[in-house]
Amino acid sequence: MQVSLKKKETYGHYFATLRYAMYVITHPLDGFWDLTHENRGSLAAANTIIILTLLVRIMKLQFTSFLFLQVYWEGINIFLYIASILFPLVLFCVGNWGLTTLFDGKGKLSQIYMGTAYALTPYPLIQFFMILFSNVVTDEEGAFYYFAAALSVGWVAMLIICAMMEIHEYTLSKTILFIIATFFAMMVMVFLLMLFFSMTSQGIAYFISIVKEIMFRM
Amino acid sequence: MLNRKIKSLIVLTVVVCILIGTVTKVEADDGLKKGYTYNYDYWSDVLYSPDAYSTVGVYTSVELGLEQGFNNATGMYVRGDTLYICDTGNNRIVELQKVSKDTFELVRIIHMIKGEVAVKTLSAPTDVCASEDGYLYICDKGNGRILKLDDDLNYVMEFTKPTDATFDQTTAFLPNKLEVDGVGRVYCIADNVNKGMIKYDSDGTFAGFYGASEVTYDWTDYLWKKFATKAQRAAMESFVPTEYDNLYRDLEGFIFACTTNVTGAGLDAGTDSPIRRLNLLGKDILIENGNFNVIGDIYWGEAGGYKGPSLITDITALDNGIYFALDKVRGRIFGYDTQGHLLYAFGGNGNLDGYFKLPVAIEHMGKDLIVLDSKDSSFTVFTPTEYGSLIYKAIEEYDIGDYDASGTTWQQVKALNGNYDLAYVGIGRALMRQGNYKEAMTYFKLKWDTHNYSKAFKQYRKEWVEEHIGLMVVILIFLFVVPMLVGKIKKIKHEIDVAENIERLM
């Protein structure tokens, strides 16, 4: 009895936090404050939103009318495609966290992740209906489609700024400055990663060639 | 005896085997496997196709019975069955007559002219044009004049260096290519003139420049020039209009002009246009509705010593509006329809028939193509294959409005080449004209034709809505009216409950 009750409570909390995303996207300043400070969000809900975003991105490839999105299927690798969304997300969270901890940002990594994920909510919401919509319009009515697509992205961008502002307790200008700085941090991380992998592969290649040489001499 | 029998038996088996072998190996050699003819699909992948044109023959001085071989021939003109070749290096013009499908006969060799004129010889003639009223116009480049001769080579008049102030008087006048329109106006491309083509009235007066291209530069160039020193500026390329290389006057009277003065970057950005179709005002009216601009090859891989974009050196247009551009870099011929779709590209550099060393001019005789090769001192005649003819047929049928027939012909083309995008679009357009929108949509979708798909879909959607209007109304009613009713009923029920409760309490 107790176990099932607890289970029910957990689910209840999960759905409440997920439903809270709808409040967040319409009341960003208030919403993001409560999200982290009043514990009204959950990582589970954040993960759900990320997964929904990934799903919608993939569904978009398959189901959007070819009038608006021409997909060269031979060039699509689904894992790379998913990584191309997740990797920048992770880089953003880590980069932002790394920078803001140095400049008295109040957010923890998990909070930054949660805030970013909740900020993504409009994207799957709008894009899902845009997939359906794209199949009933012609080229000439495409302006609506492009407008809505731009709207979804613009809304997300606005929400991310609000989220960072509330989580780190920054002013607006400082937030924007640090988001720009985060992009540089992301680039630095990409550079370091590339350096790391290229060094590793060269190092390995070096030892392989030494072994080959020895085997050749013996 | 027995031995002989066995031997003959073996021979017989071998012969039978060979015969069967040849019979079973019958497979239409449509040229697909050679990779001679190709096209680009929507994703700009190269798709090899059956040959649209096959060679009838390669003609050198030997085949034509000339004593002296061609030497650096540069110009060519066709009027009816007559072919004029400007044998520039030998200072003569060779006039040939096509007598049968694959034979040309020498009519005359023009190296002297008659009449009241001081210089009666030709010097390095580069182009020739035979007008409809029987006059012959010759670009006598070495003598700096354009000659107008009558049928018997009698001198009629000449067009010389314009004395106009707009014309640079310091440089020599070197007419290179010419065309003559129906009323005897001459359009001439001269070397070292970058103001466009020189246009003469029929009486020989200079009528101004024609078709000068707009000077294009982007703001980065402009910025560079602002900050550069005088010496740097002088070393930089100046913003000058491009010079034309060749021209062709099509059946409708528009001038096709081509220029080799293009850069890879300019073509990528879409600012350089190697092929232009000029109207009377000299404005470019070429239609480019294809997946790619009309620029020849879209890949310029550096292979076999050839690099850079296609350099279009000559153009010819068939009577049905399809035009062919000749690329002198890779020796290729590009066929485009009036909408700027690449129909097919074929050719190449090499020694085989159908390949070139340095193609300089292309002309057409009916639907046959003639390509002049100056390095090989020969010209090659191409004739459409079944595949090529079917494409022409389908396009012509569509143009005259016979959409059903066009659809069937495109089906035949598709049967020969299932990779041919235009066949699918052609079938789709025919279906659309017949009102079969749904099926048309599948054809357009297969070949990513968003424009036509949209058109078909619009009609299909209209039909669909008209058919399902009843259903939609019903759904709307369910969506709005039913919840309203349910709400009302609930309200009444609630009131009754309240009333009952009150009654009970009292």
C-alpha cells in the first residue's frame, strides 16, 4: 500500500513538473525562478522535454512535406543527427556552468540543464503542429510555415535568456553577455576535444608504427 | 576418318556456341554503360544516361576531298543544307553541302572576292554568316573589316571600324564573330572591345553597342579599392564588363551570347552568367528554372589536366528552342530546354569519335549537331538517338498543347532511362493537365519538384475539401456543438439536483 502510494506520488510529481513547463513558457521570469528555487521542476521532466525535442526533430525529417524540407536520406546518420543536437546542448550547459561559477552565477549544473531543457518546450510543441500543417499547405502559403518555425526558435531563445537570468540571478545585459561568452567557451571546448582526439590518434599511430617496424626488423 | 568427323563436330559445336552466345548477349547498347552522356539529379549527383546523340561521322579534309587540311578553323555557319567553315589559318572559307545523311560535298572554296574593292583576298576570316536574302557576311579579321558579298562573291559593301566617339580609336579593329538579323543589321563581337557587341545598321553605320553586361562587383572589392594604394589598384582587376566570345541568333530573333570570362567563385555566387539570351534592348532574358543555373558542368574536379568551370565557347539553338552550349575545357556539349533544365550533357576530350581536342564552334542542321574542332582539323556530326528524339518529341508535344501525347512519350523516355528527372516531371505535368492531380503529385514528389507539386496539390486539396465538406461540417459540429450541449445538460441536471436538495432540506 505504502509502496504504491509512493509510486503514485512520484508519478504525480513527475506529471506536475511536466505540466509546469506550460506555465514556464508563458510566464518565463516567474516560472524559471520557481522552477529552481521552489523546486517545481524535475530532471525527469527535463529529460522528457529533451527526448520530445529529439523525437520531433527526427519526425520532422520524415514527415514534413518535401515542399519545406528536402532531406537527402543518403546523407543522414540518425545517431550523428541526435548527437548534433545533444552535443551542443551538453556543451552549452557545461560551458555556461563553467563560466558562471567563476562570475558569481548562482546556478548549479543540474539547474542550468533543467532550465535549458524547460526553455526548449515550445520547440516540440510548435514543430509538431508544423509537421502536420506542412502537409496541407502549398508553396505559396509557406510563409505561415516559415513564420511559425522562426517563432518556435525565437521563443526558445527568449526563454533561454530568461532561464539563465533567473537561475544565475543576473541582469539582462550580463545574461546576454554570458550567453555570448558561453558560445566562445563551447568553441574552446570543441577545439580542445579535437586536439585531444587528434593527439590521441597520432600517439596511437606512432606506437603502432613502432611495433610494425620492430616486427619488420625481427 | 573418324578423327575428321570428331573435328568437324567440334568445329560445329564451337560455331553453334558462338552463335548462341551472340544471340543471348543481345542487349541494347544504348551507351548507358560508357558514361558518355550524363545529367544531374536534384541532389546534383551525376547520373549517367543513354546516349541522346550518336556520331554520324568525323569529317576531315580527307573525307571532304580537300587538297589542303583545315588549319585552325574557328567559325562555322549553317544555312539550310549548306555548311560554311571558316578555315582561318588558310585564309579561306569552305562551303559544303550535305547531300545525304552522312555525306558532305564540297561546293566551293572562297578565298578571293570579286568586285570594286582594293583588298580582294581574305585574311584570317573568323566567322561567316549567310543571311536569308542570300548575302554572305564574312568577318575578315586580318583586314579589319566585315564583308558583305552577294551570292557570286561580288563585293557589296563592308562594315569597318566605327568612327564614333564612344569607340576607342587607338586599338585595331578585330571583328571576331558576327550575326545578321532579318533586315541586315550586323551584330559583331570584336576583340578588345568590352562595351558589348558592335551593332551596325544595314547601311553600314555604327548603331551603338549592344548587350553590354552590367559591371558587377561586391562591397568587399569596393572596400579593398578604397584602401589600396594607386599601384595596388592598377595591379588589381578593374571592374569592366565581360567580353563576349560568341553569339547565335535564334529563330525568334533573340541573340544568344556566351562568354568564357567567368570565375568559379562568380558562378557559385550566381553573379557570372556564361550564357545569355539578349532581347532587343540587350537585356538578358534567359530563363533559369532548372535545379542549377545554366553554367555547364556543376563539378569542376581537377582531373586529367582540366580544371576550373566550363568555358562556354559557342551556342546553337534548335528550332524548338532547345539550345546547346559547347564547353571548350572538357569538350562537352550541354543541352538545355527553354526553361533552363539541363536535358543532357555529353562529349569529352579524346581521340575517339564523339570526343574532341579543342572544340570551337557548334551549329545545328535540323536536329543534327555539328561541332568544329580546330586542333583536330575536323568537324563531327551528331544525330539524335531514339532516346534523344523521344525527348524532343515529348517537349514539342507539350509545347503545342498535346499533353496526353506528351505524357505517353515521356513514359517511353522513362522506360529508356528511369533516372531521368524531366521524364517524371513531364509525366506529372501531363497528368496534371488531365486533372489527375493525385497521381501527378506522386511523380513530382519523386523528383522533388516543389513548384509543380504545389500546383497539383492546390487542386487536389480543393477537390478533397469539396468532396469531404459534409464530413468536415459534421466533425466541426461534434467539436463545438456537442460539448456545448453536454454543458447545458449538465447545468440543467445540476439545477435539478440543487432544487431537489433544497426541497429535501425544507
